Amino acid sequence: MSGDIEDKPQPLIEHLMELRTRLMWSIGAFFVAFIACFFFAKDLFNYLVIPYKTAVQWANLDVEKAQLIYTAPQEFFFTQVKVAMFGGLVVAFPIIAAQVYKFVAPGLYKNERQAFLPFLIASPVLFLMGGALVYFFFTPMVMWFFLSMQQAPGHDEIAISLMPKVSEYLSLIMTLVFSFGLVFQLPVITTLLARVGLLTSQWLAEKRKFAIVLAFVVAAVLTPPDPMSQIGLAIPTILLYEISIYAARLVERQRTRQAVEKETGSADVAKTDSV
């Protein structure tokens, strides 16, 4: 069994040197990606504004008159810095994840590395799925809700118009992307916990009603204070919880199958030895 582990016992200083190397590669990748994204920060921000334009169209307003404002001289500059950091983290994530895997993999058995690698691929894919849901549907829906609260000038009424600040709009969409991206990690986390025996599909099924309540509570905390956005996050969370139960059952079936095959193999070896 020990032959399945590739590395040999190493002093603590060598582990720290390996950690330093992986951190340098990760930080370097993020820095290069940050510089590249900062060069295109305005273009990236214009892509992030597309959901707002979609919401303006849904509200039957003139897209040409839609605008974002900034009220402090340095506000848009720091907004571009945040955009570059956000884009740099997304671009550099595969390299960062690979460095984490290279640091952890030598201490794992071969079957553990094979089990861990699919989750390393599934995690960014699920995060991008959550981000895509925010970008193409959830953000336009939230902004349409806020735009619908505007008031046109009329008798005894003044005009009340929505003019979002660039920093606040960026904070909103980044919060939604990270919230949905983390929620979409639920199947990965539960499957990993099921693999190590900390969770079972039966336990998850028994706690379903508590999970539903918790999903709405988390949605109320992470999303703007309107029912549409809360339901928009709570429903995918509940669906992902059901997927997690199914994934945990698959893990349990696989573990049972492996145990049966191991017992069968041990029995065959014992019969051969007795002969």
C-alpha cells in the first residue's frame, strides 16, 4: 500500500520550500493575469454592463439613455482595479488549482488522486455555470425589478430615476457571481464528504426540510432584498441539494461494489493458498 504514495518522507523545511514554490507560481500567474485584465478593464466592464442593458430592454426603456455614473474622481479607477482582480482570478484559477493539486497529490494514494482529480475539473465548471446563470438571467431580472420602481414625472409627482454607480453595480454583480458560484459547489462538497464517510445520502434526505429553510435564509442574506432574487437563488440551491443526495448515493453504491470485489478477491486468494 505504501508503494502507492509517490513521495518519500521529507523534512519540514522541504515541504515549506515546496509550498513556497507553489505559492510563487500561483501569485505570479495571478499577477500576470491581473496586468493583462487591467489593460482591458474598460472592455471587461462593458461586458459586465450587458445584463444591465438587457434589463433596460425588458423594462421597455431607451437603451441609448441608460447610463452608469461615478461620484468620486477615483471611483471608476478603483472599479477598473476590481474588475482586473476579478478577471485575473478567473483567468489564473486553472493554474492556481493545478499548483494546489501538485502540492497535495504526492501525499495521496493513487486511488485517492484518481478520485480527487474529477472534482478539480468539476469545481470550476460548476462555478462557471453559476456565473453564467447570474450573467444571462439573474442580474437582468434583478435590475429589471429595480428599474420598474422608477417614477415618471406627473401631476404632483417628481421624476425618480435609477442611475447606478459603477462601483455599486460591480459590487452587486460580483456578489451574485460569487454567491451562485459557491452555491453550485454544493454537489462537489457533499460528494467529497460522502467519499470520506462524513455524510450519507440517508442523512441528507432526512435533513431535506431543514436544507430548504436554510436555502431561503442564505438567499435572503446573499441577494438584494426582493422576493424574486431570493427565490432565484433558493430554487437552484434546493435543486443542487437533490443532486447532492443522488451523487452521495452513487458514491455509496461504488463503495459497496468495491468492498464486495475486495472480499471476493480475498476469498479467491484464500482458496488458492489452501490448494
